[in-house]
Amino acid sequence: MKVEPINNPHNHGQSRFAGTFTKLRVFELLDCDRITFVDADFA
């Protein structure tokens, strides 16, 4: 599923943090019974 990115207002000019707030879109998945969200740096 593609989502519109949420721009990070605090990225301080570092492009690697530009889309970090987009992961908050997981809370918009209201039609699902269960969701497993794994962030890329969980390990």
C-alpha cells in the first residue's frame, strides 16, 4: 500500500530523516484486525 509521506519538520537538513514520520501512518489502518509493524532498525 502506498501512502503520502509525512515530512519531518525536524530533519535539520539531513535527507535520511526526511520521511521518518511517515511510519505514523500505521495508525490509520483501521480496517485491519491485526497489524504487525516492524521498524527497519529493530535489530
